[in-house]
Amino acid sequence: MRNELSSARITRRLGDSPRQRGSLTAESCPDLFELTDGNFAVIGTEATAALDPHLPSDAARADYERIVVITRETLIRAKRDIPDA
């Protein structure tokens, strides 16, 4: 998937913008986006080092993947825009 991302573009934001969620500075702006290829992109706090040792035994992470944390509010406000399976 890594090489496939070069052609993907952001089509829309899921949920409210950081400003609508109360972020008036660029210091706390988690965000979710749908991409042209149907995947999703996340802006969040990089937490790989802290959370990697706590992944469940059946979870895996490639060397080029990172664990990213977003706020609960960000995901809840995006729920209305996340397509059903």
C-alpha cells in the first residue's frame, strides 16, 4: 500500500474541522479524511513507541506504519460521515 499512496488525494473531511471542535490554534488538530482510493488518512499524535509494546498478540505493524492517536471527540464527530460497510 505504501507505493499506492502517491496517487491518492484527499476527497473530503470526515466530521467537523478542528476549528469547529474548538481548536483555535494549530497545536491540537486531529483530523480524518477520505481519499480518492477509498482509504482514509488520519492526522493525530504519533504514539508508536508508547503503544507498540501493548498491541494485542494478533496485531501487527509494518516498519513503515505508525500508531496514531486521535481524540474521542474527533472520531465521534466523524461517525456521521463514515460510510457503512
